[in-house]
Amino acid sequence: MQKIKNVREFVEKMDAAKKVNPKDLSSDQDLSIGIMNLISIEEHLMFSGAKTGKNAFYDQINEVRDMRKRMMQKIIPSYEGEVWCISKHLLAASMRLFEVGTKALAAGDRTQAYALFDDSYGLYCMFWGLNMGMLSDDGADLKYVKKSAHSAAPSARAADASAPAPDGKMGKLKNWVKNAVNCCIE
């Protein structure tokens, strides 16, 4: 048995042990929602500083940004090109569209709200597709067909068999996330 060197290593080993199924991304999904909120906090600190003229708001941005970067490294430990920035902006845009959708829903505009929710979820799925290596580099199609549905848990394969084929790459990503990312597994 290997001796654990520090608290961080202990926490990482405990988190890994919680994932019974290696395809269970539930902890990472929770973390991605946390990252969305950290991005929003960074934005709100900037706007609060600008609106109030209090530099104390600006002074907190780096602390929150450093936390967000540490959390993103848990989901995106290595990347090529601008995947890191694309990922951050996909999460930020997803969160913003969700917030605009909730305002539309509260205003009674269900059609607009549902469209915004769908777009928000599409961007969120694109984040996962990008970071799970699901996007092909030849532009032909998603690696979804080869990699995810056929190698996912049996329940995901069964759901795929009974569901109509998703439309386009975004539809395939949404279907993959629906079947592979289960936030209710503990």
C-alpha cells in the first residue's frame, strides 16, 4: 500500500474512489457548474468595482481567478491550442444564456426561455465534447459514434437504441452528455 504524502493527494484519491464507473462524470459535472459560478463571480467583482468605484472589488478578482484556474485544471489537466480558453468561454456563455433564459421564463416568455436553455445546454455539451476528445479534427463527424455511446454503460447504449438519432454534431453531443454524465450517481 502506497503512503499518501499530503492532504491534496488524499482528497484526490477519495474523489477517484467515489467514481464507481469511470464513465461517471458526476463530480466533474458538479465542478464544471462551480467553475461557471466562479467565472460569474469574477465578472461581478469587476462590474461592482466599476459601478461603486471601490477598488476592494477589483482586488478580489485574482483570488477568485486563481481558484477558478485550479478547479479547471481538475477537469482539463492537459490541452492543446486554445482549448483552455475555449472551455472557459463555453462555460461562461452557457451560464449567461441560462441566466437570460431564467429571466425570460420569469417574464412569461416560455418560447424564448426554452430556446435559450437549449442553446445553453448545447454550449455545455460542446464543453464536454471538447474536453473528452469527442470532436474530430477532420471535420467529418464526432468521435461520438466510435467512442462514447458504444463504450458507455449498458444503460446508455439501451437509451441510444430506443431514441431517435440526434441531429447534427450538437445533437450528438447533447445525447452523449445525457447518457454519460449522470449527476445523480453518488
